[in-house]
Amino acid sequence: AAVLYVIARGKADFQLGGFAANGYGEHSPGGYSLTAALVTEVVMTAFFLLIILGSTHSRVPVGFAPIAIGLGLTLIHLVSIPVTNTSVNPARSTGQALFVGDWAISQLWLFWVAPLIGAVIAGIVWKIVGDDS
């Protein structure tokens, strides 16, 4: 976020605005509710981790994981940018929120809680259906 901030400030008419911070309600790009944001971030994080776990498993041919992970993350962004600006990563959310402050800091809790819940769900699902080693 700091690097992006330095680059963005290089434009003469730069205004910080939302700085692509994650948000819900009036701070959601599409005006989505807290519930919609929570469900989106939990499900997207769970699927992202399942993609990572599945594509890096010992049964999968070596070298294809980056393709699966990259395409999966692209799809996740296409689905969730309109809802929350896509988090699935508390560090990404925190970096932007520190620059935006105010509302972004007050909504940051969701973008820590949802990925943690999503990670727990992915771990449970993977233990049940994917990890046979």
C-alpha cells in the first residue's frame, strides 16, 4: 500500500479517496451489505485455500500449481471486487486501511474475521475430502 501511495501521489491531481480499501455498505463498490461482504469473503477465501491445497498436493503434477492458483485468484477478484474490493488476505486489507483511516479501520475487523473463518472451513473440508496422504 505504501508503494502504491507513493506512486499515486506522483499525479498532480491525486486524491486519496477510498484507495481500493475493502468495505461493505456505503463503502462497498456495489453497495453490498455486511452480510453479503461476510459471505463473499468467507467463501472466496475458503475456495482460494482449497485451490492452493489441491494444486500443491503430492498427487498433482509439479509445476501446474501457479497456473491454478493464479487463475483461481483472478476469478475470485472478478467475483468479489464489486462486493468488497476483494480481500481474502488480511495484510492486503490492513495496508489500505492504514492509509484511508476512518471508515476503513472501523470495517477492517471483517476482513480479518472472514478470511480466518474461510481458512478454517477450507482446512476442515480438505481434511474430509482432499487429504489422503
